[in-house]
Amino acid sequence: MSGLSEKKQQQTDPFYTKSADEALAALDSQADGLSDQEAAKRLEQYGSNELEAGKKTTMLQKFLEQFKDLMIIVLLVAAVISAVVSHEVVDALIILAVVIINAIMGVVQESKAEQAIEALREMSTPNANVLRSGHSKSVSSHELVPGDIVLLEAGDVVPADMRLLEINSLKIEEAALTGESVPVEKELIVLDGTDIGIGDRVNMAYSNSNVTYGRGKGVVVNTGMNTEVGKIAGMLANADETETPLKRNLNQLGKFLTIAIIIIAVIMFFVGTMINDQSWVDMLLTSISLAVAAIPEGLPAIVTIILALGTQVMAKRNAMIRKLPAVETLGATDIICSDKTGTLTLNQMTVEKLYFDQKQLAASDEIAKDNLAIKLMNYANDTKFSKEGNLIGDPTETALVQFGLDKGFDIRKEGKVEPRVAELPFDSDRKLMSTIHQLADGTFLVAVKGAPDVLINRSTSIYQGGKEVPLDETQKAAILENNTSMAKQALRVLGVAYKIIPSLPEDRSSEVIENQLVFTGLIGMIDPERAEAAEAVRVAKDAGIRPIMITGDHRDTAEAIAGRLGIIKPGDDDAVLTGAELNNLSDEEFAKVVTQYSVYARVSPEHKVRIVKAWQNAGKVVAMTGDGVNDAPALKQADIGVGMGITGTEVSKGASDMVLADDNFATIVVAVEEGRKVFSNIQKAIQYLMAANLGEVLTLFIATILAWDTLLPIHLLWINLVTDTFPAIALGMEPAEKNLMAHKPRGKQSNFFSGGVLSSIIYQGILEAATVLFVYWSAIQWPAHTAENMIGLTAAQLYDLQHGDALTMAFATLGLMQLFHAFNVKSVHQSLFKVGFFKNKAFNYAILLSFVMMMIIIVVPGLNDIFRVTHLDTYQWGIVLGSSFAIIPIVEIIKAIQRAMGKE
């Protein structure tokens, strides 16, 4: 093992706590870089500077994984039973087709999820400028090793984690990693403390961040999976896949059905063989028929179709769904943890306030284009214009130029009239930048921009009332008061000043140029909140959803934006927690206080995951929005991750369940409403199917006890596959019920049977079974065919004819009653007259189609022989239709009683 490895093993203190010389010594490196031989040795030892691909599963493995679901196993058993015992091969093939389609969709979605880490791997810059034995050379970033000396300049992507050794006005944009919207101004100071957040490590540069200004040199301290981005990739690879409420509910339903089916089938078998003295073979077949009747074969396909229809609606409203269950999960959301930068805000620095001539003006106020402060903020500025007219440069400086353009001041034209002839670049020590411009009269204008407190100390006059007046203590106090006022509003404040000099001095040092200035004004800037975000927050709160802001930005900025958006009350400092404060809390301690905080500032990717997990452990369904690499682990951990389509990195999109095409926080609220509608419609479909299946099971069970022969397996299969499926799918297209967003989230513990659905299934199933048994009994008791009008038939032939009619009436009643009952299921509690009979066109067509298919097998010669049914006369059809329709008024009466009892 080399000396470097031993040193790194002994290393406990992070590099930002070391001086440049200490960092070089710890890495066994030197200022002029490693030799090529040493770099090659370290590359072999530490491996390539790239992220691990991770262990991948084959397509076959992914496909087989899909068959571990209990509901799928139940369906496969049903397919075998249908094919082998009941000889219903077509039914078995349909069930198998549903299972295979679901498995294929699962494989496709899982493959898409793996793209998140791949996107991270592809983000690294292809080349880096390094010093090897004192000579600068360009090498592949994958070949970098700890101890390498890397040169940075504006426009570069930082190729690895580095301790900075030299800087020249270096600024690095780290928003994707930290969430901070403003580029970080780097310094060479040694930091004290081992728990400093990434955004505050000003002497470090991190892999995949962007150099926006200046130059620098640093020593590589970590490569590949050991970088901060590598840690994020590791978190993504190791994150547990959260079980969606939909999957959890379907699993619960599968377990419930399995247990119920086994119990009822066993009881039925023993009743038939022990009490009614029937053969065990016949009872086995009957029990199996009951099991098939109890399984809603089309449920997975119906749920998939309803979810797919939901994705289409959401896509039209700019919410792109990557994983189907996310549609329904949105409807259960209790908490929306949102990244600030680029999600709740524009991720675009904007001038908001201007203090000029003793007045504080809003950016929207009328301000003349020849305002001196506007001129100075544009002159002392390094922003460039692209060929297309876009602004290129530091976000703070481009904001100043954009403000000038908005007010009619175009630096491109003005700069030609009064050209820049000299400059003093920004320096983090003096916190100023100055440019010198030649005026038409031969004199020179010095335009200065920088920290207000520094400018005040270097100013002797102030521009006031169109002239220069001496700067006294009263005026200084007014400037500082306005500076503090803006800062409390989380504005980034810059000052501008100037002076006129007769000639260009040979000594252009700061002491000569940036003294005896005329203070002119203050500019307050911020990454502003999106115009629609505050309304979206309000709607979310009204729907019982709690918005949580999580950001890498400073505490004051986060608190101000959250107050402006309505996430917290303005100035509510107790609702804000920083990453450093979170570090001091154990998971157990944090779990006790997590509900107290709505804003988290200066956080790291690990913090975001902790926050999401804490809310999940509190039993909440959590959505997480974000656009940066730093958001990816939390996006994957959340019950539903929401990525940004425009500003979002491919990493964040790949880790998301849903992507907002318009980066609009308000779109999430629209998606939540659609998610609630989807869940409600799935509930309706399940209520319809389960009530129908319960009716069938009870009919068979009670008939077996009474030794009646009511329904044949072919009848049950036809009803399950034809009269059940089309109406159930159409129920998934029902419009949202009124005041859907006025209800509180249904919660993690709710399921498909919540909200009165289970009780409705039970009483409606009993009602269906009782009606069918009554029709069968009445048809036997008062047959249309009697000995008087059927002279010449034997008693056995007459019984067969009467029983055939009774069987047909029971079959027709069950099928038609389920179609009428589909109207009842349009709402669990609301009256059908309030919901509307025919608003859903797809539903109307589905009912008509199922009715026609039901009638064809009864009335068409040949088909009725296959299904063993008879032709009915008008009297018999009257009983069938009247009994079938009766379920509508009966259920309406029960709903009215429930509403009166306050069970809505």
C-alpha cells in the first residue's frame, strides 16, 4: 500500500479544515502536480474517476419478479382451475394475457427507473486540465486521481471533489448539488468545524458543479464513488423502493380474497358432501366454480386501464407520469416536500427593490432609463450577449442587465457611446468591482459595484436630488437602515457608486481608483417565487396537504420565501430548521419534533432523505419535488417523486415517478386532484366487482345448502368476463365528484374498502343474492309451464323445462341487475339523481354493449343451447326486469338513510 493510502486511512478531519499545504501533504502531492508514473499507479489503485454502474438484473429476472405478487398468484391459480377442471380454456387464456401484460408493464417501468444512475454517470465532464510534473495537459476526467492538481476557469465543469489552492475571483454554481440559486464565491480560508454543510465549504469545489466566473487551481481529494455526487449515486442505488398505496391495497385485497375464497369453498364442500349427501366430485367442481366466481379476473387489467386513462388526462395538464401507480398515489398525498430553487422559485435572480435618491422603489415602479443607479449597475458588469440575444454570465450580473433592459437601458448601445477602457475585476477580499469609461468630454467615469458596507466606507459624497452632496452620518444611517430592511426580506443587496476623474491614472490600484466615491444607490435582488406558487400552496392546504420547503439556501432566504408563499407565517422563525441543527438530532428525537417544522434550510441530500423518512414513519404519504442532483435520493425515497421537466437534471427526472412539463408547482395540485379522482374511480370499480362477486358467491353457497341448482360455471364466467368488465372500466372514466379537493387526504391506513365501500359491498352483495334466489324460487313455485298446458310431457321432462326457465331467469336477473347496479356505484353515498344518470358517455356505451351481449346468448337460437338457457315469455321477462331494476330504488333509499345518519 502506498504512503497516500496510509495517510488517507489515518485521515479523520475533512479537507476543508486543512490549509492548502496540509491538504497537499495529506495527499502526498505538490503544487506542480503528480508525475505521469505516480498518476498511473494511483489510477490502478483507486480506479477510474466515474460512478459505478451497479449490479443490473436481466430482463428475464425482472419479468419473473413480477409474478411474486399475491394477486397475480391468485389469478394464475384461477387460470389453471378454469382450464383443467372447468375446461374453460378461453377464460384461462384471458386471465394469462392480463397477467403477462401487467408483468411486461412492470419490467418497462423498472428499466426506466435504472436510468437515474446512468444519467449521473454520464454527467461528468469528458476532459480536465491538470498539472503533471509542472506541465499543463488535458486528460480524460476519468483518469483523475487523488493528489492531481486541476486548473479551473469559467465554463468548466468541476471534474472531481477538490480542495482549492489558488483562486482569482472564482465563483462556482452548485445549485444542482446544494439547491442554492446564487453561485458560491470561493475563498481560501481554513474552516473550523467538521459538520459544515456543502454550501458553506467555500474552500472546496465539488464534482459536476459549474465554474461561472474567474479561475482557480485545486488538488483532487476524492474521485468516483467517494465524491459527493458519488455518495448520491450510492444513496440512489441503495434506496428501498417504497410500496405505493395502490400496491399495498391490491395486496390487501388479494390476501382478503384468498382467505375468504378458501374458507367459503371448504365450508361449501363439506356442507354439500356431509349434509346434502352429494358426491365429492360434484361438490369439488361446485366449490371450484365458486372460487372462480369470487375472483375478479379483470381487476388488474381494469386498474391498469383506469390508471392509464388518468395519465392521459394528466399529460394534457403538463404532468407526465413515469410510473402508473403514481397516479393513484398522488391522491393519497399528505405531505408535499418541495425544493425551493427552481420549483417554488424561478431559479433566476431578479431585481426587486432599488434604493435611490432617499426612496425605496419596487422594480415594478416607473423608473427612468437614464437613472444613474441603472447606468452604474450595467457599467460595472461583465455580462455578455449571445448571438441570439441571451444573457451570459454570473446570474447576479445578468439580473442587473435584464433590469436595465426592462427599463429601456441597453448596455450594448450605451457602451459604444461611453466605452470601457479599464477595469478592476471583482475580488472577494475587497468585495468590489470597478470599470472605467471614457466620457464625451474627455473625462472618465469610474463605476463601482459591491458590498454596501464597503462602499459606504469608501464614499465621501452621495448622489441626491440630481447633484453630489457630502455624505453625513444621518445619510449613512438611512442607507444602512434600507440595507437591513432589504436583507430581512432575504434580498441580496449590492451597492453602486461612482466618481469622475480627469484622466486615466497609471496606478490603477483599488486604493487609488475605489476611494472618494459618490454613493448612488442600493439594489435588492432575489430568486423570486413563482407567481402561481402561493395559490397552489393555498389550495394544497385547503385540501389538507401540508407543504414543506426544503432548500440548500440560507435560513433567512428560505424563511422569507416560505412566508411570502404562505407555507409559514411571515417571520415565523420557530418553523425553520437548518441542516446543522438537524445533525444534532437523533432519528428518535427528530421523529418527535418533525411536525413542528415546515421549512428546512442549508440541508444536504442526506438531510432531505431523513426528512422524507421521518414523515413516512409518522404514517404520512409523502411527495417530494425537486430538480437537482441533490434531490434525487429524496425523490426516490418519497412515496412519489416529482421532477422538473424544464430545469430538472436527467438524474432527478430518472429518480421521479412524475415529471412536471411546465416546472409549475401548481401542476402538482392539479395532479393531486386527478389522483383523488382515480382512486375514487378504482374504488367504484372494486365496489361494483366485489358486490357482484359476493352476490354470485352467496347465491351458490346458499343454493348449495338448500340443495338448489341455480347457476352453472359457464354463467358465472360469462357474467364475470362480459357484464362485469365493461361497466367497471367505464366507471374509471367517471368525472370527479364535487368538492373532491375539500376533503382531507384519506391517509396511509385507508384502503379500497374505506369510506363506506366495504359496508356497501356487503349489503349490496346480499341484496343481489337475495334477489336472484327469490327469482329462482318464485320461478319454481309459480312456473309458466304447468302440467295443464304441457300435456304429453313426463314429470321429469316438465321439471327440466321448469328448472331451465328458473335457471335462465336467475342468470338473466343476476346479469341485468349488475348492469342496473352499476348506476348506483357512480357514488358511494350521493344520490344517483344528483350525480347524474347519463353524464359519462363511455359508461352509457359500456352498459349498452354488456346488455346486448347478455341478451344475445339468451334469445339467439344456438347460443342459448351452448349456455343451457331457455327462451322466456313476456311474463317471465317482466319478473326479470322488475327484479333487476329494483336494486336502484332500494340502494337509493339506503343511501338516503345513511346521509341522514351522517355517514357520508
